[in-house]
Amino acid sequence: MFQCCDAESAAPTVPSETVVAQVPQERAPSPKAAESKAVPVKVDEPPPQNSGDVTFFIKVNPKPGDKVGLDVTGLGPQLKVKTINPGIIKDWNTSNPKQAVRVGDFIVSVNGITGDMSQPQGMHMRLLAALQQKEPLEIKVVRQA
């Protein structure tokens, strides 16, 4: 987990990795067990979106010296909100309680910028960089059902 964002901080990296788990063979394997070899397991993979998920946009206008005030973790091309600290998002939440960003929400785009699927070790880094800009921000948030 890392803290995001103020103009003074550099964007930290959070590695994303794939772990291959070996499925052990039993002494007398069943036909199904004999077919299985290695099962890829994704670590920090973004959750699939369900039809019951809620998607909304928030618009904030940071000024010089303002902090976004989020602790986030990169999950694939998205950012998952871990903590909301004092900053422009907490101010938004106070002014817009019906569209408040909550812990567990996913940031999927900032000003139309999404995570970069071609960068397996830092898919979410483009989102972090976009959040640090001192210009009006339109943030697309997904809340799982």
C-alpha cells in the first residue's frame, strides 16, 4: 500500500505479479487430476465488474498545495481505495455524501486516462500520475455490488 498524492511526492511502484502454483498429483490420480498440471494464479488482479456494480464520476479542482488524500493500492489497471485522509476527496465526500468515495471503491480512470494493460509491472501508474496533476480532475469510480 502507498499513499497518493501530492505534488511533492513521486509515484511509488507497486509490483504486480503472476504466481504459478503447482497442483500436486495424487498417488492414484483421478482422470481429472491427471489432466491438471500448473494452474496460473493472478496476484492483485482487478476484480471483474458485475451488473450490480455502481459506476459514477466525481469532479474536483485541486489547487497548488492540495492533496488528493487517498491511500490506494494498484490492482491491475485500477486503484483500490484503502484509506481516505484529509484532502480534496474527503472535501468532495463532505459536500457530496450521495456520491462519496468509500474505502474499497476502485478508481478506473482519471480525465479519461486508464491503466496501461501493456505494462504488467505498473498498469496503474498512469492513474497515479493523472491524480497528481493540479488541474480539474474527473475521476471514474466503480463500487462493487
